[in-house]
Amino acid sequence: MTAMSASRPFVHLHLKSQFTLLGAVGSPKAIAAQAAQLGMTHLALTDEMNLFGAVEFSEACKKQGISPIVGAELIVAPGSRLDKNKARDNFRLVALVRNQEGYVALNHLVSEGYLSGRHYLPRIDREILEQHRDAISRGLILLSGDLRGQVPRLLSQDRFDEARDAAEWLRDLAGEGNFYLELMDLGWGGTSAGFEAGADQRRVNDQLRQLSADTGIPLVVSNNVHYPRQKDSFLHEVLLCLGMTNTLDDEFRFRFPSDQFYLKDSDAMYSLFEGDEQALANTTDIAGRCLFEFEFGNYRFPLYPHLEGRTPEQVLRQLSKEGLEQRLEIVRGREQEADWDELRASYEARLEEELEIIDSMGFSAYFLIVYDFINWAKERDIPVGPGRGSGAGSLVLYSLRITDIDPIPYKLLFERFLNPERVSMPDVDVDFCQDRRGEVIDYVNDAYGGATRVTQIITFGKMLAKGGLRDVGRVMGLGFGEVDRVAKLVPDKLGITLPEAIAQEPRLVKAMEEDPKVARLVDLATGLEGTTRHSSVHAAGVVIADDDLRSYCPLYKGAGDSDPSVTHFDMKWAEEIGLIKFDFLGLKTLTMVKNALDMAREAGRTEWDFFAFNNVPLDDEGVYELLARGDTLGVFQLESSGMRDLLRGLQPTRFEDIIAVAALYRPGPMGMGMHHTFVECKHGRQKVTYPHPSLKSVLSDTYGVIVFQEQVMQIAQIMGGYSLGEADLLRRAMGKKKEEEMVRQRVRFVAGAAENGVEEATANSVFDLMAEFAKYGFNKSHTAAYGLIAYQTAWLKRHLPAEFFAALLSIESSNTDKVLLYMDDARKHDIEVLPPDVNESALRFTVVGDKVRFGLTAVKGVGAAAIEAILEARASCGGFSTLDDFVGNIDVSRINKGVLEALVKCGAFDSMGYSRAALFPCVDRLLEAARQKARDRDSGQVGLFGAGKVGDAGRLNIPELSEWPERERLEKEKEALGLYITGHPMKAFAAEVETFATATTADLRELKVGDELRIAGVVGSMKVIVTKSKGERMAFVQFEDLLGSAELTVFPRTFAKVEHWLQTDEPLLVKAKLDEFSEDGGAKLLADDVQPLAEVRESQTRQICFELRADDGGVEQLAALRDLIERHPGDAPVRIRWRLPHSSEVLVALPTQWTLQPSQEMLEAAEAIFGRQVASFL
């Protein structure tokens, strides 16, 4: 290909990128690079009904010296956009932006397609086009489109008069000289397959030439580009199959007619269109008229609604000073031994300094808006987090009650948040109660102009390494197992690419060399890696604009009625064009803390409310004792196994330790051994050293270890003479490893250190140390704010354990594994978790006395209406003392047989005195009794229940039946709740689990992929499939133990050996390998062998040990133990470990003739003798 010459100018005006989702190949960057290689000076982007990539494309083109043209391919309904016509009846119309007015018009047109015209596809119609006629004529150029355009389609159908009318209407709409008839030659013939089957493009081109001659409407040449290079055409076919859920071997799949839809050079275009030189030249004329450029660097701050004639700067100053006065009351109470006048002056000076920086940078309006919606939330008792990110380092934010962590005592730096040396938007991320976050967004919507000024932000999912392999594998028709094995060869490293995986993983290379299908799979997935796959809504980002958002970008809306409208530009590009983004994050821990405090206050166990709790004393010894034990399951950010180990080693005694531990427990610092140094120095086992005496004030809190980014900045300030703003730039340069910048900064640092009397060698050494630790240092402001939440949750667990567990279980109620884990932890704290009860349960988990009661929402099949009916009936009659009360007061129209069966199975009627086995067959009878009572009530009769509260089991005919066998009772309980409460099939095998299993489901997160393990549990569910390649049976098993579940993959060879065990309900021991973690954190295991746990116990036990206490030594008990050994003879030697007072113990080995059989009967007999499980296996 040759560069475009001045004598043969050509500009591509009809081009799609990967933002025509699953319809085109090529990122804006790749397209711009290819265009530059071809010598192009201008290039348009016209993605299908969107501007998703417009800003990114413009920037990519400018970097290549190409003038970008913004546009879109509009989808126009044949009649009204409100009609439910078939998608193939819509036609296409290309719009190119000439100027700002045209850009705004295009934004409105595209937005309307999503907001009012979506039917399968987003569409506009003539009515919408007419509404914007003036702006279109002044700001857009329209092209007739490909064979799906209205004019070409009518011509292909020989409807020439209608085509002429349509063309003239479009010319009138666009204005003279702004509408062009589009010529293309892409290989469509009369037998072409695809979306215009049967159309002959060259014949249509001749008709377009004739139409142009008859009407004077000019022609233009385009190529409807869908991929940058001709060789990308097959990648495009793969992408189309993915979008249409076809496979490549499907003969009826959607396809393009040729491989010509690529970015051709001007010579190729001139060769195709000899004789159409004017149409070719018109491309450059159009390009020369498209002068629109995005505006960058101009922030579009919305107006704070309560200025009342003042400037934002004046209001911010007043609110900050008033807020500081309130905060100083807290400071004065906390710092009673300090020089108050001096301390107050330091706060006032810091506030003034921050306000001056905010004012000089023009960000006062931003701070006011954050203050406004947080203040609104707090006034309505909506939990707000104490801070997040570097904003916690601002005294202004603390004074405004935007944050709740005082930055001064913890040496948090404002310049880490807002640097006067580098003007960029502040970023105040705010955590809200997860349940009520939507209320705050609704308020912002109402207060700042509604949906056209306030909207959420779009985000895009991409085809990454593993996901791309699985996508392409489906298109190739490969079996799940075959593709899965290849995908799992990609290392578990965030952001890893397939070329990197090939370089790092020899097994992947080997698989490619041995199997051509694998090689092709990896090659195709590599070609599509990074392709935009789908759009979604950003989890937190909300844009608030100063004007109609469509002045800046189009609005997108998903197909669902409840889907929110979002920007067309993702967070990066929305901010680039000056839109102001605010992050509204939902943090369920805040919900948990508030719910726990509310329950405790109602019970009179605490006076703390949520916002006052931010001032809870941070020196509670009981809290630090809990942390030192590693008793932190459920404690915010401190509950992982590794973190608990670190806490046990650290033995924290002050809040600063909590701040540090979250920063230390990360791969980088741990890889350098920073956590060990910190722990050893804290306990005096290692001497605390400082790189230079002047740095002691910076590093003393962290025992000489550089833990935080702020410390790097302070070292630069103290030793190198930097301002804190300059020090932040140094920190950034070190973090990004910019070599040239690092050389320059080293010279500057050493020179500044020399002025402070520091020798060059020492200065260089400190600079190297800073550079090393800057890579791993953490934002202290963020970890201080989150450390406060960690401390608060630890305080709740220490002082209000029942409320803590009730609130914790409520927020995790949808995660069965976590519910099991926290229930087990609750029991360890002597907090019993009770099943649902119609007399005591509320919606969620609640505290009853010192116990936790399941909520009714946990019961499967019991919906909101039924729960409401139960709670209303209970309130109206003062509680159900009998079943008569229940059936006599319940609104039977809101319950059914399934509801009652679920309540019986989970034990919700246990308090009535009947067994579940007795009630379950009587559900129909209870339901009919309730209906009769309702009929009597409606007719004014007293009826069966009119005599008052009587225990009338006889009248209800409830039989006296003993309870279901334990296993049946537990299974039905699990059916109703998704888990076991009153027992577990594995409980009887605690000793076996302890001996033969090497991990529980709770331990799996701490293991590495590839680790081998043995895990004990039961089969929760199993899905058996037949492999495509060999027709063999394999299974996916949900495997459960006392603490959670894991997915077990059992491949054909293993499945053939162990299927009969997997079909039973027996506890099993599985030998497996950790395969991977799913996106939700669940573990996936590959099974190697499966055995019944009882069989393992009997075949592998080498010794039985009885753990006895001093009070177990009664004559009767010892005689019973001797009798037990005589009744269960076997081969296992017996030992007795006597645990005596004062932590001493005696180990007794019985004579060799006293051996035991490790059977279930023996274990049950031993438990009967001593009242607990005393036997263990070795």
C-alpha cells in the first residue's frame, strides 16, 4: 500500500470501530495507526448509533497527525420509532459533524434513539429528524449509507420514484450541499448472503449515479470500514458469530459478502471507482468542512443551589469555618493536655491554607456540591462513611463533615489529595449505606436538574485473555472442557495478555504445538484481545453537569424499563471533556454498623447512634485484645486468614497499628518483608533504625519502615527541601518509574539535601530507599479512614456481639458460604443462631435476648406479601400462642400451601409444640381452616376460633408424631433455607475432618492455584454432562462442608470410578487440586479421588486418642470406657490424654491388648458416656 498522494486525495467517511459492539474490529488507536501508515490526513468514525469511542478516536488521530471527524451511523425507523417493526426494516443514515451545533444535534439524535425509540435497536424517525432540522442543516453532513440506507434499499428494489422522493427529503433536511449519495463497491452481488441478501451493489451504484444526475445531489465514495486490515476479516467473522451466538461451521450464520470492508488506501479506492473522480474528491471537500473538535480542560461545574447571592468561594469559607468550630470541640475534649491556643491556631492555619489552594484552583463549587449531598444524607440518617481515598487528608472536608477522620493527629497530607503544583480535578469518593445509596442519587437528580443534567456513567467490558479464549472457543464449536483446560493455562495475573501468557507458561506453548485447534484458538483470541464486548453501568460514577448533558455527550439507556440513562463516554473520557464526576459507592459494612447500633439502642444496650459512633474512643483495651487474638472474622478488611495471622503477630495496641496493618498486608510490602520488620521492631526484637536522624519524626510511628506514600512526600520535604506539592510529583514519578524524570529528581533531591547538611552518599541512599518503597507505599489517608471502620466493627464484635452477628448475617444473607462461616463464628462466641420463628422473626436477622434469630426473608418461597401478612397478624393478636391464633388471624389471601410448607420445614412453627413431621402433612388442613376463618369473619360469624386463644390441636386434627429422622429433618431445613441450622451431616465427623482433611472451604482462599488438598463434605448438588469430544460422562458438583461450599469438577476418568459415591448422601473425603477462583471469589477444585469419610476413618486410623478432662475421671465413666473398648475391639491402639488443672496434662498409652475399631457406633457410645465428642484419630 502507498501513502495518499496530493493528486489522488481520499478520506474514509464511513468507518466503524470496536464500539460498534460485536460488529466491528479495531480499537481507535489501532485504526488511527493504520490510517497514519496509509498516509491519511483525515478520518471519520461513524459507529452504529453511538459515539462511545468518539473522544478516544479524536485523541488517537491527533497523536498520529490525523484530523478526526466525529460522526455516527444513525438507525432510522421506516415509520414511527414507536412502531414495533422488524429490525431489518430499519434503515441507515450516516451523519458527520461540521461544528459545535452539529455535534449537539447529533448528541440529541443518538440520545433519542435510546431514550424513546428503542425496539431491539435504538432508532429515531422522521419526526425526530424534523425536530432538529435547523441544527442539522447548520451543523451536520448526511450520507445515504450502505445498502441498508433508505435510498439504496429502494433503488435495489427498483422503486426509483420512492428513492428519489426519499433523497430529496434528506437533501431538504440537511440543506443544500449537505447531503450526499454514497457509492460503495464491497462485493455484494445478486447472490450475496448477509443483511441485504439479493442486492447488487454495482447496479445500485449505477442507479445512484443516475439519481445524482437527475437531482443534482452530489456523490461521495466510501468503503463502510469494519476492520483496519484485510487480514482482519476473519476476526470480524468470529466477532459476528459471537454477537449472533453462531458457530463458524453454521452454514446459515450471518456473514459479510467479502473481505473488502477494510481501510483501503487511496490508490485502491481510485482503482475501484475509475470515472468517479469527483465523488472521490468530494471526500476531502467534506473533510475540510468538518471542523469540530472536542474542548478539553474546561470544567463544567454545576451550580450549588444555595449560594443566595454569594460566590462559591465565600460560601465554602463560611461553612468550613463554622464546621471547624464544631470539630474543635471534639479536638479539645480529646487533647486535654495540649496547649489549646497553639493547637487551635494550627488547625485554623491549616484550614486557611487549604481554602486558599482550593480557591486558587477554582474548585470551591465542587466541594460545595459534595457537601450538599452528604449533608442531605446525614440529615436523613443515611449512613455515610468516614472517608475514602486521599480526601481523608483534607481538614476542609473534615470541617464540612464530608469526612470523619481528623487529618492532623494522623499526619494526613492535603497535598496528597489536591496538589497545587499539578492542577487536576479533586476526587472525593463517598461510601453510603448500600440499601439507601439510591436515595442520595435521587436527591442529586432532583436538586441539580433531573435526568438531562444528572446521569450515571457507562463502562465497557473487554475481551480479556481467559474470557476471550472461552468466547472464541464457543464460536469454534469446541467443548467446554477442552477450552477450559486451555484457559486455565493462562496465569492468574491481573491484566495479563495472551502474548504474555505464552511467554510465561510453557504448558500453553506445548498445547499450541501439539494441537492445531489450540493454536488457532489462541491466535484468534489474541487477535480479538482487548475488543470492547459489552456496555454496563459504572458501579459508582455519577455525572452532574451545568447544562443539558446532551450539549456535551449523548445519553445511553439499556433495553430494560428500569435501566438508568448513562453517558456515552466512559469515566476517563467524560472527565477529559470537562464533565464533573462524583462517586457514590455502596458499602454494606456501613449498613451493618447502623443496623447493629439501632438494635442495641432499641434494647437499651448502647447510646451510640451511627454518626456519633465516629467519635468512639480509639483506646478500648477490649478491642485491641480482640484484634491481638486475630478474632476478626466479620471485621471490616481484617478477616482474611493471613490478616488474622499478622494481627496475632503484631499484637496491636493503638489505632496507628490498625492504619499500618492494612497497608502492610499487600503483596508488595509482604514480598519485601516489611510486615516482619514492623512486627519485630514494635516488640523490640529488632532495633528501630532511621536512614537519617532528621527522619525520625516521619518514621517513628511505623518503627522506621516506610509504609505510606505520605512518608515519601514528607522525607522529600524534610531532607530534600521540596514543597509538599513538589513532593507529590516526586512520589508519582517514583511510582510510575519514569527514568528521565527520576534522574532529574535525584539531582534535585541530592542538592536540596546538601543544603540541609546531608552528605551526598546518604542523600542518594535515602532517594533509592524512597524509590523502592514508593512502589509499594499505600495512601495513608485512605487506610486511616477505613481503619476507623475496621475499629468500629471490631468494637461492635467485642461489646455488642449478638447485634454484631445479627447485622453481619443480615448483610451477607444472600451468600450461603459467608452465612455458614459467620454462624460458626457466632457459636464460638456463645451466640446461638436460631431458626426462623413465626412468633419472633422479623424481616432480617434480629437479636432475641442474647441469641440471634433468622429473619423470614431467608425462607425460600416466602415472599414479601406473605411476610407482611405474618407480621401484621402477629401484631394484631399480640403473638401466636397457638396454631389457632395463627390460622385465625393470618390474611389467607397472601399465603399459600408453599409458604406454609416452607415455614414448617425450616422450623418456624417449632415453638408451637408440634413436630415438623406432624405439621407437614396437615398444611392443607391449616390453610382451609384459615380460609374458613376468613369466610366467617367476612360474614360476621364467630366461627371455630371465636372462643378465644385455645390450644385446639384436636379441632385442627394435628396428629402426635415423632420428629423426622435427623438427616431428613436437616435436608428439609436446607430446602427451605439453603443451609442447615439445627445440625449438619458433617457434625458427627468432626474428628475425622480434623484428622484426614487438610483444608475446609473457608481455607481455600488462602491457598494457591495448583495446591493439592483433601477436603471433607457432602454433595449439595450435582450436574452430569456428556463431553462433546468423546461422549464421556463427567460432573460438576457443589461440595459443602460446615463452613461453606466449593465447585468440584470431576472429569470422566475420575467420575467413572467414584460416581456411586457422589450419588449418595454420605460424608466424603475428596482428594483434589485447587483449580481457580471465580469472579465472585468461589473456589473451583479438580477432583482426583473420592472416598466415604467413614471408610477412610476405618482404613487409615493408626491410633485413637481420648481427650479427657480432670472431671471425666469418675469410676462409672472409666468403667464405661473400659466396657466400650471391650465391645468395639479393633486394630487401633488407644491413648488417653488427661487435661488437668493449671494447663498440665498426662498422656497414658493403654496396653497393646486394648485396641479399638474406629467405627461410628464406637464414637456415638463415647459421646454418650462423656456428653461430648472426646475421640480423635491419628
